[in-house]
Amino acid sequence: MEDTFTPNNEQANSEIQLNKRRRKKSIVWEHFTVETVSAGCTRACCKQCKKSFAYITGSKLAGTSHLKRHIALGICPVSRRNQEKNQLTPYTPASQAGFTGNSTDAPKRRYRGTPVSANIPFDQDRCNQEIAKMIIMHEYPLHIVEHSGFINFVHTLQPQFNMVSFNSIQGDCVALFLREKQNLSNTLNGIPGRVSLTLDMWTSDENLGYVFLTGHFIDGEWKLHRQILNVVMVPSPESDDAFAQAVVACLADWSLESRLFTITLDQSFSSETMMGNLRGVVSVKNPLIFNGQLLIRNCFARVLSSLAQDALGAMTDTVKKIRESVKYVKTSDAHEEKFLELKHQLQVPSVKTLFINDYTKWNSTYHMLAAACELKEVFSCLDTFDPDYKEAPSMDDWKQVETLCTFLKLLFDAAIIFTGKTYPTANTFYHEVWKVQLELTEAAKSDDPFISNLTKPLQDKFDRYWKDTSLVLAIAVVMDPRFKMKLVEFSFSKIYGAEAEMWIKIVDEGIRELFVDYVTQPPLLSIQPAYVEEGTEVISQTYMEEGTEVIPKTEMTDGGPLLSDSDRLSDFDVYISEISGGQDMRSELDQYLDESLMPRSQDFDVLAWWKLNKLKYPTLSRMASDILSIPITTVGPDNVFDTVGRKIDSYRSSLRPLTLEALICAKDWLQNGATEPDMSVPPIVKMEF
């Protein structure tokens, strides 16, 4: 029997459809009921203020967003009064808010991803702290708390919040900084080794200098840390004692006068007099380690950036041609469409995307040139396909750019290690530095005049960096049990040829001299007694303390020790040495160097290896801890490829030096710290503004 469609059927279908829609309930239906106004038209009525809203008209569904706003934004006067009275958050279920609905109310359903809180009391102080943290983490201006848009937004979220003033939020930011500083100070006081510093100079439009001092150290769990310690404002950044004053202030601030190991800085901001002043600081503060002369005068990332800019500068005209060609394609949709169509016709396999470079980042120019080179065939034919395209680069231009990209890739691969989430240990840098030194040295001797002319100035500049840092870097890679002196011998033979033995000897003597320094000085922190295991019986000597007298703990009886200090065994060690020929009396360094190399794997953790072997090599492990934390670059991951000096913007330079330091350091500590600040601990000092 054939069904007939009647108005009654239509109404029935509407009711069925309405019931289906009703089953898709959201939490707003705790506050609204659905009322049928006429056939095919229903409205939503607020249970509290009785105001009605559009819901379903025929086949059109109005949704629930406007219903949510009615409750969430406090538009409903009854709901707003209840929230203020009970201090409830928006969309609190009626069962929790004390609202009693009838048994026919729609079933409850929460919004996806929206947590429903119980009665949570409003906490003004916690809100103030979160605003301070937000300003620090996202570098918002402190004056944001006085911006009308922000004030309105906060009051919409929480009408009870009393907006803080500029001075108040400034104090909150400094207080958070001081709490985090106390946490970091406790960490520094507990490390067993020394701290190395990097110095980086920022400037402002007012010609003020800001020295960023970053500490690098390894903690007792053999974890490498990289933390900004201070931002010191210096009125005259070009003065010869600017860096020295900042270092002295930093060491005093953190009580690190006897723990300074090395200093790394950027030579572009340093003169010979400034370097001499810094050497004096290192020698006075740390006279026992290498005569206090561990000073690295060049930031590796800055050196690579300088080489890249020199290489690009030597080919300015050619690079400009490539950029103009890329610019022609990328600044017009019509041009780009023709370019891609031609690429498809020529079946060029490149998957790289063209883009216009950023002059402030040299890697941006490198990637632009590399992408253009893969598409050179398309550019070469584009003038016949697109008559508006003029001045296409010649084949010689493309050949020269390809050669340029070869050396830019060498520099890029060396610099990319600085952009990781974690800062690499010092042994990692040797591999990149000696590879660049070798490649540039060989390229400078090329029979191709274009290659030799391009790379000879680069090789001369990098050779100066190699001579200044090769000893420190070589000692660092010796601390890697996968390479030790073997890699130094191998790489030096490649670089120096017949003169390699002389340079290898310099490294060997240097590492032995440094080891003697560690043998002759006590540990900075007390450590567990050492165990010696080199084919002899393992002897452990522990101690017990009785009053003020410390005596060896030997086998005990009720009558006291069986042996005393007068056992006349003081010559026993000499006797053992004589009969064994001294073969077991090698130094820790000799034992370490003579052992077989560890397997060379990509996931090898050099710090984990030393942690496991610190009892076997108690002195050498202390030395390895300090060496492996030596920093080679002064810049952070975001500034590795910079071609311009860093600047403090006019707003931040207008702040008080303490406030500026607090904002910069606290952000770094919050991002890299292991724990959240303990807000229950009062700051070190109370700040008044």
C-alpha cells in the first residue's frame, strides 16, 4: 500500500526529528528548556530569567552558541547573581549549583574539552602570579595590565578580579624571579664541579650595553645545564673593562669566585686589552686550572656566520640575480602558476619550494639558493614561456651558485648542532670544527681559480679560530671514550701532514698538565672514597668518627681495633710496587687512554658513561665533568644564523636594570628549569616600587 504524505505525517516527522535533536544535549540544557511555539518552530527558554531564544525554525537549527553566551558572559541577570553569590565558574552543573530542575529536563552532557569545576574559591594572589608568569613567558609588556582591551577581557572571565597596577605586576615579576633564583642558587651550590661562562653583548638604541652571562655546568647526576645567570647593563659597551666588570659581578652574585673554569665570548665585541683583562680575572679567580688561561675568544656560531657572509659577499651580484628571479616568481600568483606549469612540463623532480630570503639569517639565503639551483632548468626556460621574465641567470651563474652552496652547506651542517632542544657537550664540537678546517684547507689549494679565490679568505679566517680553540676542543674529544687520543692523531695527520706529531704532542702534554692540576687539588665537594680495580684486590677504606678524632675503621672486637697505626706496614705499598714492576701504578689518565675504544654508536651518551665510571676514575671524572661542559658558542638556538647584532628594544631598555634582568632570566629558568617555582616560599628580598 502506498504511503500518503499528509500534514499530520509532516508534523510527526518534525517531532521525530526534534526528538533526535533533543537527544544531542549539551550542558546548556541544564539552564534552558525547549518550548514549541508553532508547527515546525521551537524556542529555547532560560529557566532562570525566562527569556526565550531562537532554536529551531523549520529545517533551520540555530545552535547553542548564543545560549552558552547568555549564561557564560553573565548576560542572564539571575545566573550572574547566583555566580557572584556562590563563586561558581560558568557552566557549573545545576546539581552542584543548587538548581533544582524538573524530572523532564534534558539529560546532562558536558562540553568536549571543557572541564567542569566544583566550588573553587577565587584566589586573587594566584591570578596575579599567573599574570606575572604569562608576561615573563611570552614577553608581553608590563603595561598590558593597564590596556583597556586586556582589562575588559579579564573582567569578562572573572568579574571579581581586581586588576593589578604596573608597579604591582612589576613587583610580582621580580618576586617570581627571586624565587627561581633561589632554586638555581641551591642547584649551583650542590654541583661537584666548576661553571663555565659565555658572554654575549646586546646593545640598545641609546648605546647602552647589556652583557648576557650564561652558566654551563654538569650537576651531580651528570646532566648538562645551560642557564642565563645575569644580564648586566654596562653604560659603555665599547670600554675595555665592560666584560671584566660583568664577570666579577656575576661571580660575586652567585658565589662562584673559586668555581670559574672557562670563559667564551664573541671577539667582535672584544679588543686585545679586553681579552687581557678577562685573562686576569680567570687567572685570579681560578689559578689552579691551566694557570687560569682557559679563555675562548671566539663564538663558533658567530665564526660560521661571518664565513657565510663573506662567501655570499664575494658573489653579491650573482646572488642578487638569483634572488630577483625568485622574487619574480613568488610575488605574483600568475607568474608562479606559469613557473609550476613549466616545471611540470619539464618534469623537474625537485620538491623544494621557492621562497624569498631573510637578509638577517644567512641560512635563509642558503636555502633560497639551494632550492633555486634544483630548479635552474625551469628558470633557464622561463623567458621563452613567460615573455615578461627578463635577465635570467646564465649557466655560469648557476654553476658558481652551486659551488657556493657546497661550502654554505658545510657551514650550515656545522651550525645546525646548536639548534637542538638540548645543548651539546664539548666533545661534539670537535667533529664539526676539524671537518670545516680540513675542507677549507683543501679547497683553498684547488686548481680551480674560482674555488680557490672563494675559499682562501675563508680558510685564513677559520685557521685563526682553529689555532685558538683546537687544544681545548681536542682535550674535550679525548674525554669521549669512543675516540680518545686516536681521533686527535687521525684528524691531525689529515690537517697537518708531516707536522702532525708536533701538534699531537702539544695536545698530549696539555691534557696531562691539566690532569696533574686536578690530582694536586682537592674536590670542590666531598666525594665517596675511591676504589682501585686494576687486576689487584679491591680495597675500600671507610671511616668512622668518634668525637673529634677520625680513625680508620678496620675489623673491630669488643676490645678495640686489631690493628693500630703502628703496624709497620707503611712500606707495604712500596714493596708491592717493586715486585710488580709498577705496572699497576699507572695514573687514571694512562689507564683510561690505554683501554680499548667504546663502540661508536649514534645514541652513545658520554655523560652517562662517565657517571657509570666515576668510581673507577674519580679524579679523571671530575676533570671530564668540567671539560665536557665547556661552551663553544655564546648564542642561543634562535640566534645561531643571525647576521646582525642583537638589540634590546626601546621598551625593555626603558625598564629598570633589575626588572629587565628579572624578565629575561626568569623566562630562561622557567623554560629550562626542572621544577615549578614554589610560590609558598617568600622571595629573598621584598621589592618595593
